Amino acid sequence: MVQFVAYYRFLNRGIVKRIRVMNKKKDAIIIILICNAILISLLELIIPVPIPVPGVKLGLASIITIIAIAFLDFKDVMTIVILRCLVVAILSKGITVLPFSLTGGVLSATAMWLLYRKLARWFSIKGISVVGAIVHNTAQLGVASLILGESVIFYYIPILLISAVVTGLITGTIGELTIGEIQKRGIFKEII
């Protein structure tokens, strides 16, 4: 969950509010990234995808995840992904899509974070984004297979893998350009 400025501690006769010392700028940036990820996800629901294939979407909210991966720690990245998935599920298609969204989001963000932190010499931002899209689609198919109790759904994987490469390259390119601008302007300078 988002770090809050105050936490409560129980004492003998009541609750005493203590203000934690924390990086307020970092918290503000995390909140802004969460809001942007939610907004992009909701806007993406009204953008018609030019390919009439069920389950294919651009995945533009992963741009925010890529930005978070480049500048924040793993816990903060997971906070952004989980809150985005929860809010978008509640505000759009309902809580029934949450297992798909949450599994895909968490596993793809984890894969991208590991690649960025451990194998950045061998993977560009675009490559990391493509891997994230592939993991996301594969994870969602896995959840669908578990819920439906059918493995026949995996025949759909070639279509989703092709779309993952294309959309991963698009979001990776945008993410790469955005990360370059953020670094050039020093926006995250104090929190890194």
C-alpha cells in the first residue's frame, strides 16, 4: 500500500499520532505514478484496438511501470501495479477481472524489474518491455486455464505472443524516451 505520512501507535490511554520521517517527494511521485497508471488504463478501455482479437490491447499503463522500475525500488513498483489493478478492476469491468489483471501485472512487473536490475547490460528498455508483455499475456492465459479448467486456451498463445512483441516495442519505445527525458531533467534526482 501507499506509504502514509502518519502512522498510529497505541499507548496506555489512547492513540498517539507520530509523523514518520520520510521522503515526501518520493511519496508524491509514487502517488502521481499510480494516478497516471489508473488514468491511462481507464482511457485505454475507450481506445478501439485496430485488431479485432479478444484480449489484445496496447498495455499503455506498462509505460508507468517501466518508469517506476527505472527509478524506484521493487516495493514501490509493486505498490503502483497492485493499486492500479485494484482500482481499474473496480471502476471498469468489475472484480471478476482482478485475478487476470493482478497476476499479469505483478508477474510482468517482477520480470521487468529483475531484467532491469540484474540484466540491463543485455536488455534494452524495449526488450524489457517486450518480455513484460509476453509474461503478462502468458500469465493471464494461465489464470484463464486454471479458472476454466481447460488447457485448450493455450492454443491462443501465438496470437497473444505476436501482439505482446508489437505492443511491448511500442510501450518500450515510449518508456525509453520518457526515462531519457526524466533523467535529463533530473526529476527523480533526490529520490534515487
